[in-house]
Amino acid sequence: MTTERIAEFFRTRRPDGPCLVVDREVVRDNYTAFRRALPNSDIFYAVKANPAPQILELLAGLGSNFDCASVAEIEMALEAGATPDRISFGNTIKKERDIARAHALGVNLFAVDCHEEVEKISRAAPGARVFCRVLTDGEGAEWPLSRKFGCVPAMAVDVLVYAHQLGLASYGVSFHVGSQMTKVEAWDAALSDAKRVFAQLAKQGIHLQMVNMGGGFPTKYLRDVPTAEAYGQAIFAALSRHFGNQLPRTIIEPGRGMVGNAGVIKSEVVLISKKSDDDKHRWVFLDIGKFGGLAETMDEAIRYPIRTERDDDEMEPCVLAGPTCDSADVMYEKNMYPLPISLTIGDEVLIEGTGAYTTTYASVAFNGFEPLKSYVI
Amino acid sequence: MTTERIAEFFRTRRPDGPCLVVDREVVRDNYTAFRRALPNSDIFYAVKANPAPQILELLAGLGSNFDCASVAEIEMALEAGATPDRISFGNTIKKERDIARAHALGVNLFAVDCHEEVEKISRAAPGARVFCRVLTDGEGAEWPLSRKFGCVPAMAVDVLVYAHQLGLASYGVSFHVGSQMTKVEAWDAALSDAKRVFAQLAKQGIHLQMVNMGGGFPTKYLRDVPTAEAYGQAIFAALSRHFGNQLPRTIIEPGRGMVGNAGVIKSEVVLISKKSDDDKHRWVFLDIGKFGGLAETMDEAIRYPIRTERDDDEMEPCVLAGPTCDSADVMYEKNMYPLPISLTIGDEVLIEGTGAYTTTYASVAFNGFEPLKSYVI
């Protein structure tokens, strides 16, 4: 996943310290693959995955819409050239004054998952479109999905009726099957729930129009993942199964699937050592870790491909850790990482599949280390 | 722990969004308490706990030394008025060019825990003093201590002999009993190990002079913790027990213990909701979470005291979560947090004991949210 353009950048620019390089051509290819796989769905890029202005500008130019988590992200999407009608304020947890700011900027599509949020929107963005997020179980996802977002389908019906009563446009439902979801069937159960909410509301004369199928589309880390095409087919089949020939407008919100495989982090081996003479395993310390951008190694959840110039040599499992004085800054220990026996202090390592959820996760200055630098080429 | 000065700040300044306020008077009191409790130990403030310039200046003025994790932290300590002889480069994982920069800035005291690091220092800071970190088990600490730092005592002997052979000044040993350590006896076993390393090296004609007893001194969160005086007595007793009347120079590195209880974060309740009509527990969402500065709630490790203006009302356990679209951004769920039943959206909450390990941990811009603002008064 280190493209020739990225390799060329590292060869010629040689920036000091860890940095992420994102290849726009890969982002463009991913966008095209999603377009082809789900030609009838509108793409709302999840800005939180990587809000680099050049990525937002590229996607705005290609016709993408934007799923934003905050007013700052809405402003970035507008700055990149998106019109407000192409923006969704997709966070279910919003301050009322932020809803008002988004509304003043022209945004008219808001996520909710409870009565309280509906009340805020009815006051701060009267008449706006709302969609209600429904809880799913996230089974099969690599990044844990808690019960944090969404409500049970029965409550979603009540929430959308309430929105209607308060003068909002009850527009649809959303769900999220869990990030880095590798089971293409996962969308089926959620679409079944969505259809039931549609039917319940129709009985009350409220006709929903949209299903926001969220993100979850995986990027390839170490294991193979299904193609966008396979997802597209499975999702379209599930849609037809549940909605018949009355297909709603559908939205997808790829983040990781759009930019994950487009980025590579260059890092340096700072130290390789053992804890005792008879220690079976070496500790390899990089100049980036959990607090420098690789937060998704938390609980060893995401396992990035790591490339070195010595990958033809014999490998052995190592503990992999970051450079800070924090004992929690260890990336892979329970499930150690195979690295070349010949790996040496000062070697460069490339951490692939790091285009999503790295730059913005980096800490401001933990241990005095700078945040992750980023280049979009 | 919300001092009158902090309360006054919030009353009069009313900053928008979450922010940390640190009371310098509490830091001063903590410094004095450490001085009194361990009058024969040199205090090296762990800059990573909170590197705010005003805190570093205050401590520099009081005579503190500084434990630094990076060149940036060394520069901050110098900027605050510390001379290089009052600075320790305490990270065992250092790039050779960073060692050279520290050495060029006049720093002459370096941590090591392996032969490889000794080699780097012998090249980049010839003749410098080194101390070797010894592994301890961290039992009884609230923040997990992994095997990331240190080596077994037998290997520490070899490492210090090697340093001596390479022309470095083998100066001492260090250990860290684990952060937020509430067992005063924890220092005893580590000091016993330290003494054995001293004795082994003495047999080879190398006379160590210093024991760096690290940090670990707790701050009061919800549970009571022993006083600095109790720690001082236990540590002095252990020192005497193991070193007799040949007491080495001792160093302590308080971070959390110096600034933790001096800071209070003001946050706002963004949303209170349930996931279903028969949900037993409410979810309370704040405008700060795991990625906005409260990273130490990871695995629900650190449990901060939370104050509201309704604390006289009846309480009930709630799930407490942050404002981002990340499902991992939940602070207390397995062990729910009691909050007033009357708590309302828009209410202000004060999160106490947040002076350490908050500002620098905050993510750069995750979900577009600004890093935690900080005021030192």
C-alpha cells in the first residue's frame, strides 16, 4: 500500500520525525470504487477520519457530500467547496448553540437518537430534517462499537414522531454496523430494523425517505477484506429484500474505507532492547506510538502492516512500543509483531494503512513530542 | 479540591468550552509538602505531568529540578529558569541526535535501561552521568505499569559496568513503583533491589552515588490516599533498612503528586438520554472525554471526583461519555458514576484532580474539537 508516489516522496523529501503521507490518487480510486459499488447511494465522507484540506477539496470536487462531527468540521467542508445542502451534522451529541451555528451556516440535516436532542434541534434549527440513529450490535467489527450512539428501534419510532410533532422534517433512520466491519451480511439485520421503523411511522402518516447506512467499510490492514463491490452487492440485495421496489434514498458514510489505505506513516526505530539476558523477546521502540497518532492500537484493536527494508530476512515476534514515558504506550504486546531479526536502531519503518484516524488523534504535546506531521500528495 | 481562587476564576471569567484551571498556590503547597516529607531527597518535577510555563517557572523559583522526557521538555525547563545541572533526561528511549542536543544544552544526567542506550550516550554525550532503571512489578498502582521501562537488577549491573567501560559516569539506579501508588511499602522492595545493584558494582570498584526513586506519589481522587508525610517516613525507613548509614543521594520525580490536585476542569453537560424507554441507566455526555484530555479514564483507570451544583440532590449511577463520534469515547460504564437525578443539559460540572496528564494528552483536533484550554492562576 506504499504507492510509488509515496515511496518517491520519502526518497526525495526525507522529513525528520514521524510523518503521514497520503496519496490523493488512492483516495480518488476509493471514491470511484464506492460510486460504482453503490451507484444509487449518496456518499457522505466522514470528515473525522482525516480532515486534511486537500482531501476535502478533492472529494468536494468529485461530488462527495460530508458527514461532520462538529461545527469546526462543517466549516472545513464549506471551506473545501461543499455547499451546505451536501453536509450532514452527524454527531448525535451536540450543544444547542452548535446546532444554531450549523443552521446559520445553512446545514439542514441532523442526527438524533433521543427526545432531548430533538427538542434542541426544534429550537435551534426549526423545520430541519432529522434522522434517528438505531442501535446495532457491531458484531464482526474490529474497532469496538459500544452502545454509545443510537436507541432501540421502538424508541426511534417515538423520537421521529416527536420530531414531527415539533415541526421538524422526520427524514429517515441511520445505523452503523461497526468500524472495520468485515462481514458483508452485517447490513442486513440493520436494514430490517430500518424498514420496521419506516412501516411504523407510515401507519401514523409520517413517510420517511432516507436510510443512512453509516460507515464501517473496512480498509485492508494485514488481513484481506471484501471488495467494495462485494459490499455493494450484499447491501443492494438486503435493501431490495426489505424495501422491495420502494427503495428509499440511501446514504453511506465511509471514512476509514475512503482514506485508510491511502496513507503511510514513516517512523524510525529509536531503540531495540531486552529486559533481561534470557528475555525471549526483543522490545522495539518507534518514534510514534499510541499518543502520537496510533491511538487505534488501543487494546491492540487495529493491526497495521509494517514494512522495513529488511523484510526478506528472518522474522521474530517483538513487542512494539512508542517513545513516550507512559507505560501504557505499548502497541502490540499480547499479540507480538513479527519483525526482521536484523532490524537495527535508526532503521526506517513504514506503517501502512494509516490514512484514517491518525493525525487528529495525535496528542497536542504529550511528553513534549510534536503532533504527527501530515503531507497530502 | 476546587479552591476558592479556582471557583472565583470560573465565576468571573466564564470561558466557553471545556478548560483546565490550575491553582499555583496548591502546587506551591505540594512542593513544600514533598520538601518536608523527604528533606534529604532532591525533587525532580516530572514535566510531562503538566508543562505549563507558569508551573515550570514557579517550581524553578522554588528550587525544583526537572525530569524531562524529550528535548522539547528540556528546552521548556531551561526557558523557565532551570540550569542544565538541574535537568535529568529521564526517558530511557532516546534518539541519538536528541541525546546530542541535550548534551549540547548542558544536560549531563541520562536514564538508560539497556546496553544499546549506553552506547548511544557514550557517543553523543561522552563522559555523562547515567542511571539504570530497574524493573519493578507496579503492584498496587492505579495506573498500569507495564514492563516497558527498566531491566532486571542482574542486567542493570551489567549495563552500569558497560557504561563505566565506555567512559561514562555510572551514577546510580532508578525505579518507578507505578503511578498513583497507594501502598507506602511499595518502595521497600525496590530499594532492596537498588541496594543489591550498589553492592554488586562496589565489588567491581564502581561506586554508585544515587538512587532515583521515581514518582508514583498519588493525588487524591475519590479515595483517600496516604499523606506525603506517610510516604516520607516509609521511604526513609526503607532507605535506612537497606543502606544503613551509607545513604546515597536520593531523587524523587513527582508529577501527578505535584500538580494533580491543583487543577480542575470545567465541563458542560451536552446531552442526557436513554437508549430505550425501559433503560435503567441514563447516559450523560460531557463536552470533554477520552480524546479531549481525560485519556487516563482509559480502562476506567483513573476515577476523577465530579462536582455539580446539584450534589445535595438524590444521586443515581450514570454512564459517562465524551462528545466525539468515537464509540470508544466512554469514560465510566462498567463502573458507572453516581450523578444527581436532577442533572440537566447545559449544567456545568467540575472535574477535580485534573491538573496532571490532561492538557498534553488532549488530541490535536479529533472530530474537529479544539485541544483543552488551560489557565494557571
